[in-house]
Amino acid sequence: MTRTTIPIVSEIHDFLRREAAAGIILLSAAALALLASNSGLASAYGLFLDLPVEIRVGALHLAKPLLLWINDGLMAIFFLLVGTEIKRELLEGELSTVGQAMLPGFAAFGGMLAPALVFAALNSGDPLALRGWAVPSATDIAFAVGILTLLGGRVPIGLKIFLLALAILDDLGAIVIIALFYTVDLSLTSLLLAGAVLLAMLALNRLGVARIAPYVLLGIVLWVFVLKSGVHATLAGVAIAFAIPLKAPAATPSPLKQLEHVLHPWVAFLVMPLFGFANAGVSFAGVTAASFTESITLGIALGLFVGKQLGAFAFAAAAIKLGWGKLPEGASWTSLYATCVLAGVGFTMSLFIGTLAWQSPDYAAPLRLGVLTGSLASGVCGYLLLRLALTRRQGKTTRLRDE
């Protein structure tokens, strides 16, 4: 291992540890939401989410229930972090060259296409249900990586990089989908003002401004204009991230990496758990076996569990067979497939897309039931299959050493 690769591997291990801890906290928050929704705390849980929160500055007036402040406001911070990770990976990380990005890129594309087709096939007769076609296309990086780290050092670094890159590209695809398909009536004035603010931020970048504060202040203004424009406000977070410079003058830390470092614990241990707590609560009152066979629930669950693994693995295998990529270092075909199964854990982003697809509360239960079922099945089966593959590989290695 060369000196240049040692820091990269160290960064990846550090990232995996943080994501694993975030996955545990997120799982706990989701469990609390389920407990609250199915106990005497159900009414208090509902009142908490409906709590009105209002901000007024002169003529500017923003009033929303707490649930929407979490989904529109705090999730913009989540997308800001996602944007910093995507930009860093594209410019100098595991996605910075075509060769590096090819295999996870193919897997991510197949892993978004196949689940959407599964969902659409099961909901083709209902135009309103079809709005959720993108729900099973996402991967939850915290949960997926958290499950991966349960297997410890036995997991080859190549597989870890593959899953991280796939999840990051999934997030990029989800951002594009939200921008193109989940935008409501547009306000041209607000869009133009948002564009002007973004241009000002890009100008600061070009002028070599390395302090984060000006970008944050302009970013808040940008978020308000995007919120008022009809484009979903979380996309402002991505725009802010892409405007912040990665490079800085000599002896000055990278503004983008600084921001990513500062944001990560807040997103991992506050934003995502709050989002999970606010959106995972589903009452099991009246839930029967038939509830799991409703077209929306079944479409999401099968999209995540069946479509995701088959699409990701089929496209990854095709890329390898065509010579456009190679099997991750230290991985077998079985372990690659198991990792693609883990990509079906779509909790956070799937729930988020679902809240954009359906505004009516009538869709909340089938959305949450489908996401929880598909993600749980993907997580458990992916873990068991990967553990089996790694055990077999370890056994073969031991036998070869003995011989």
C-alpha cells in the first residue's frame, strides 16, 4: 500500500464508523416513532408533528407545522451535506475518473430503473399511486453502511468503496428526480431571485473567497427564495454545496471539506433521527395481511427488495463482463450480489420522496409500511448473504494456506 492510499483508506474507515453510528441512532428514532404511534402516546406524537412554527421578518412570513419544518428545513441541511459529499467525490474522490465511476454508476442506474419499473407495473392503473414510482429507487447510506460495518474487517475495502459510491450516485439521481418530477407550480420571480443569489455565491467562489460565513448567509437567502419558488426547498442545499469551493489558497483548509466535517455530526445525530422519528411512525391498528398486498405497499416493498438488488447487480455484472469495470478488489460475485441486496435499504430518502409524491395522509400508512418492509428485508437478507459469502471466502483462504 502506497503512502497516498493510506490516508484515503483511513478516511473511508472513519466515514464508515460515523455512518454506522448514524444508522444505529436512526434505527432507534424509527423504533421510537413506531412505539409512539402504537401506544398511548399516539395523540401526543400527532400533536408534536402538527405543532405550528412561525417565522416573521417584516413582510416575510413562513408558517408551517413542525413536520414540514423538518422535511423542508432540516432536510435542506441533509441535502447540503449530501451535496458536499457528491462534489468532493466527483472532483477528487472515488468518482473523479470515468474508470472509477463506471461500475458503481452502472449499478446505481440499474438500481434506480428496476425498482421504478416494479412499482409502475404494480400500480399502472392508478395515476395518483404512480406518483410514487421513485420511492423504491433510493438507498439509505447510513443504514446500508451501518449493516456493512457489522461484519467488521472481513469486508473487503473494495466492497465498501463500491457501496459508498453507489449510494452517493443514488443520492445524486434522487436529487435529479426531485428537481424534474416533484416540482409544483413555479414562481418565476422567486426563481430569478434564487438564481441571482446563486450567481453571487459562484462569483465569491471564482474570486477565491474561502470563508464559509458568506456562503452560509447567502445560502439562507437562497433557501427562502427556493422555498417560495415551487422547487422543493431541499434542492437549495445541493446548490449551496456546489457553489462552495473545494480548493483554497495555500495553507488554507478546504471550505467544502470544512463544512462537510462540521455538518456531518449534526446531520447524523440530529437531522436524520428527527426526520426518521417524524416520518416513520405508522399505526398498526387495522393492519392485516391484506395491508401488505396493497399495490402501493407491495410496489415499494418489492421495488426495494427485488428490483433494487436485481437491477443493481445485473447492470454491475454487465459492466464487468463488457470490460467497463472490474470486480471490486477482494470481492467475489456472491459478495457483490449481497452488497447490491443491501442497497435496497432505502429508509430516509425513500420516505422523503414519498412525502413529496403524496401530500394526502391517506398514502402515509402504505408508504411507511412498504418502506419499512422492503428496507428490513433487504437489510436482513443482505447481511446474512454477505456474511455467508465472506465466511466461505475466508474458509477457502485458510484451506489454501494449510495446503
